[in-house]
Amino acid sequence: MEVRVNLLPRLLNEEADVAVVIDVLRATSTMTAALHFGAKKIVPVLSVEEAKKYREDNFEVLTVGERGSKKIDGFDLGNSPRELSEEMIEGKELVITTTNGTVAVSKSKRARKVILASFLNLGSVVRLLKRESGRIELQCAGTDGDPSLEDTLLAGALVSQLEIGHINDSCRISSVLYEAVKDNLESFILENGVHAKRLVSLGFFEDVGFCAKINLYDLVPLWRDGGFVRG
Amino acid sequence: MEVRVNLLPRLLNEEADVAVVIDVLRATSTMTAALHFGAKKIVPVLSVEEAKKYREDNFEVLTVGERGSKKIDGFDLGNSPRELSEEMIEGKELVITTTNGTVAVSKSKRARKVILASFLNLGSVVRLLKRESGRIELQCAGTDGDPSLEDTLLAGALVSQLEIGHINDSCRISSVLYEAVKDNLESFILENGVHAKRLVSLGFFEDVGFCAKINLYDLVPLWRDGGFVRG
């Protein structure tokens, strides 16, 4: 078993045994929270048009997503885990489109198994990965084509806790980073992350703190038949 | 004045005020050493054929470079700073082609000023950059399309010592990494770097230690009229 960290998502094929998609702020945190609150399935799509079409073609679908970090006009929900509740979500199917996260999902789909990771479900993801074999690809979404601090930190946390062989240098880059700042994760991200600062400036201060919480939920979103379900 | 770290080289244009090309193992270390030993000019080219053509067309040119980390057949020198000496190099023009470093140079050429950095000339590069204004782009060569530990460490050392504004998260990723391991730089690179391990397996153990030496040379290679000269 060995791990590769991709600080930006690479296009994977069937040679990847497990793809772990990471978009801490906020797509994979939001999708993890949605499954915690009982969503039946979450379908990620690349465009606003695809999401609207999906809602038209299917029964009782909630539209979720953002552009420029803001809720999309006409959508039911933005890309915020804190907007969600059991009352709103339970038993529903969600279709979601975001700027970086759903792109990372799209590049990961051909792997043998595809899961989602956030700090919210870090422990559950580690437990699942320890039962796997072969090559694990940690697919950081990044922000607008540049590696992001918070995704690199989560990749580093996974590398640290997995204690398996490293395929590339980004494994060590991310794990040393995580070990250096793990005791002040939330404040480190808030003070230094470009994306975190942008979210704060748009009024999403509490989202950043929420997405830095570790092991709030005990579940792993798993790709099955075109969407993520509770694994 | 602000800085951006590119963990892999991005194609720059005239909006970049200073491009700092980084390929610690070993292209920018070798070119810095060559200018220290009195090379008149170093011309980086992308292919072996271009290097041979350049030697045919010019008087007294030494061919330098590697493919798969090994000296190229028919070339005068490999890509090793430890192969060089004043006797061999002084007053000569060099043409060089390497797997990653000369590609990073090629992507940086359109910046207003282009320089080379290695641990060997870290202090000189910092002093030069502190006198500049505008946007500095740290262009890490990486290894075969993946960020490399040693280039990220040098970028982090520059970010730490410059103490200026950060454009992207890779600034903080690299500076925290550097601060965490700077007291054991050589052993950290030897134990963890994919490229360093490959060099050791090919018999270049001492090259890795040499390229981790800080401030051995007091000069900055500067791009002028198609090649690097002592700035």
C-alpha cells in the first residue's frame, strides 16, 4: 500500500485503487455534512446548467452549489455545511456544482474506488484507507488552479496517520506542514489561507472554523452509480 | 513587493517583475557553480540536438547536461556542480540542457528580470530580491511534473527571509516546511526526497550534500542576451 499526494487534482485512471477527493473549503465538507444529515445521494456536476437540468429530470432534487463562493441564483442551498439540517435534507437527493471540488471529483471518477475526505470525517477516512490495498491518490482540489493550504493540510494529516510508503515528495511536504501546525489548525488556516480569507470577507467566517473541526461525523462518502452515498 | 511560489513552473509573462528559477538538484546549483568558476556565459537549451548545434556554431563552447540524471553521450560535462573547476571552466561559454531545470528557465524568460537560485547562493539571492520591487515569482522546476522537496524547501527559505506579502498559499506551505526542517536540511533531503534518493542510487550521494550547502558562493546568475552571466 502506498500513497501519492496531488496538490492539484490529476486525471486518474483505473490504475488508482482509491481516489480520495479533498476540498476542505468547502465542497467535501458540505457533501460529508449532507450525508450525515441523511441525504440519499449527492450528484456532483460541473456546470450550473447541468444541475438545473438534473433537477428538471428528477423528482424532489435539491440544488446546491456556489460560484465565486456565493449561492447560485435559483439554487436551494449554497456550498456551506452550516446551512444544512436533517429537516431540510433527510431522504433527499442533492445535485451540487462548485468551482473547484466538483472538478476534482470529475478527474477522480475512473479510480477503482472514490471517496470524499474533510476534517469533519478524517478519522473515518483513515480507518477505511487502512483496510484498502494498492495505490491511494489524495486529490486536493486547490483553489483556482493553485494548491491550497487547507487541502494540503488535510492531505498531510492523512499521510501522517496512514504511515505507508510515499510515491512522491508532496506526501512529505504536506505531512511536515500538518505536523508543524496541527495544534492551531483553525487559526493557522484563518490567518494564512487565501481562500479562507476570501470566505471571511464574504461573511463565511464561521464556515472556516466549522470545516477545521476534526471528526465531527463518522461516515465516508462513497461513489456509487453516479453519485456519493453513505459508505 | 509581493511573492508567489509556483511549486511547478508556470508560463510567465512581462507582468512578472522577477522570476527566480529553482532547481536545487541540480541545474541551478550547477549553473551557479559554473559562474563561480569563471564561466563567461551559460546558455540553457531544451534539447540535446540544440546543445550540439550550438557547439558547432560557436567557438570554444562546453556542452553540459543530463538525461535520466546521467551525463549525455558526447557531452563535455554532466549536470554536477562537483565536476566543475576553474581550470576547466574559466572564460568559457557553456551550453546546458537538463530534464527539468532548463524547462523552468524556458517558462520564465519573459519576466522583466530572470535569476537563478540554489542553496549555494541563497544569501546573495535574498540581498538582490530585497532591492527589487513588484512581483517576484519563485519558479520551482520540480521533478518530472511533480513538486520536489528540495525546490519547495529553497522557495520556503526565500519566502521566510524576504518577509513580504504572499500572493498564494504555496508561500506558506513552503516556508513552514523550511522552518520545520532547516536545522537538518541535508539529512532531511537525503532521507525523504525522491530525486535525492535516485541520485544516491546512481552514485551521486555527494552531489546531494553539496547542493544542500548554504551560501558557498556569493553571486547571482542573471539572464542577459540569451544566457546567464554573473549578475
